[in-house]
Amino acid sequence: MNKPQNIKTILEKKVSDLTAAYEVGKIFNAIFDHATLLNFFLTITTKALEARSGVLYWVKDGKLAEVDRFGSFDKGEIKKLFSVTVKRVEKSARPFVYDSLLAVPLIVRDTVIGVVSFKYDSVPRHSSDKLELAMAYANQAAGAIKNLELYEENLKFERLAAIGQTLSVLSHEIRNILQSIQHSEYIVDKGLEKGDIKRVGFGWEHFKKNSGRLNDFALDMLRLTKDRNPVYKDIDLNKFLEDIARDVRERASKGGIKLKFKSNKKIAAVKVDPQGIHGAVLNLLVNAIDACKKGDSVELSSRLVPKGRFEIRVSDTGAGISPNDLPKIFQIFFSTKPESGTGLGLALVEKTVREHNGKIDVKSRLGKGTTFIVTLPLGI
């Protein structure tokens, strides 16, 4: 008969083991890869059960197949371990102890999805305790696998939904551009039919503009889906930004919008990918101008910030962005310009800045204006 002190020690050990199994179960649920989860389960369980070695089998195409081992095995042990314990556990869906072997099933939705078997150098003492602990770890792992399957299933549906949404937006945008191109063709045809050269010229210009839109849209999609390593070069930041401002000055002037550029004598050369940053800043400036009405202003400026970084700021006094839209502006296909926006511009800006190990922030108030702040390293 066990003495009270021995019973207390046994109970404390059992509580400690089950608590450890529970804590390990938390780790299981934090792993989102089947192979990693199974390897971790086998390793941690073999050690926790103080077994010499362990083997994990998985049901694949209706048959058990070995997927992982931990520890060393003598010649012929794997064959014995499989025939004596694993096949028995698979059929009965119950744990089994035989001589120096111990095996337990992994069960999901009343179905055996795997079997783990352990080898000891001798018959393990307190085998019932070992079995209970093995089942605790197996149940935790099976639960984690079930959660992982649900996660992967949800992920698959989310991806399918995202693909459907992408195709819908793509077809809508391309159809709009093609309709404009067809309208241009109609104008050209009518002009040729009536010998109206002015009308032909107008239709042709309209055609070229929309053809360019289609080309830009395709290129933007390629840039978004393809990772690009920046090609860094030393540039004079003031001259670089001034040239970009000059590119959009006419656009601003036509809308009665004042465009300001503030040079910064404290910043000389910086190292960036000129092509990528030029596109990002140009995009921000065009968006700022489009958000303004006659009498509003847009300002492009830069400044040094701590930790070897600098900022490029694009500010406007235009319409501003609603608080509901602000968290979504960098999402692909989201646009606050339903008539002319593709929803790719700011997504591309954010991608370019991220590729430069930088960050982009935005501050906006409805009716007061918006400021985009691009922060980049001075060098690589």
C-alpha cells in the first residue's frame, strides 16, 4: 500500500506532467506548418516520456507511412515496432503497451490520422502513467492538427474569394478602358467618313491616351505581383524632387492649383532607386493635385530625421480622406476616385517604399487636406 507521502509525490508528478502537456499544446497551436508541427510533437513527446526513441506514422492514401524518427534504433526494431504496436493501434484506435514498446493514436473527428510509437531500453515503470501522458500529448497534437486543417481550409476560401474579387475588378477596369478605346475608334471612323481631319485628330489623341492607360494598368499589375530589388544610386535629392515637381506643374496650373517645392540645403546626396522613388513621388503628387480644387495648394518638401533617415512629404489643402477610408487606401483596387482611379497607385507606392526598407504614413482631415510622409534611409 502506498504511503501518503508517496501518493502526494505521484499526484504532484502527474499534475506537473499534464500541466507541461497543456503548455506544450499552446505551442502546437502556434505552429502553422504540418511538417514542423509533427516533428516538434515527436521530439518533445519522446523526451517528455523519457523514451529512448520514437517513430511517427501518418495515414496517407489510406495507408500508414513513416514520416519522422527521433533517437536511434537497432536493426529490425522499426519493423517490429510497426508490426507489433502501430498496426494494432491503427485498427483499435486505442493506446497499446507491449514489453518495451508504447504506442498511441492521433485521432481527429473519430478518425485515426496517425500513430506514434516509442521504444524504451526496458519495460517502462509506471506504464499507465506513461500511457496517460502520451495520450495527453497526442490529444493536444491532434487538436492542433484539426485547427491547422480548419485554418488552411479558411485560407483556401479566402484566396479563392480574393482571386474572384481581383478578376472582377480587373475585368471591370479593362472593360472601361476598352469601351473608351472603342469610342475613340468610332470618332476616328466618323471623322474619316466625313473627311473631318480635326475630328480624326481628336479621336486619335483620345485613342492614344486610353491605349496608354491600358499599358500603364498592365505594367502596374506586373509591378505589384513581382518582387523588385531596388537599384540604388547616389542622387541630388533637391534636384531630383524639383524635376518631379516640374513634371506635374502644368497639370496643377491647368486646375488653378498652386504647386510649391521647398528645397532642403541640409540634405545633399542620398542613395535610392531613382526609378522606384520617382514613380512613388510622382504618384503622390498627381493624387494630391487630383484631390484639390481651384485655389488649393500642393507642397513637396523633404527633411532630415534621426537615425540616418530622411523624409519626403507631399501635402495638399484639398478634400481630405474620410476616417473610414484612411485604413484602406494602400489596399490593392481600393480607390477614392471611382471614375478614374484603378486602386493600384498607392498600393505601388507602399510596395516601393517597403522595398527600400522605408515606411509611409498619412495624415488627413476631411475638407482640410492630406499629408503623405515617406521615410527612407539616407544610404543602403
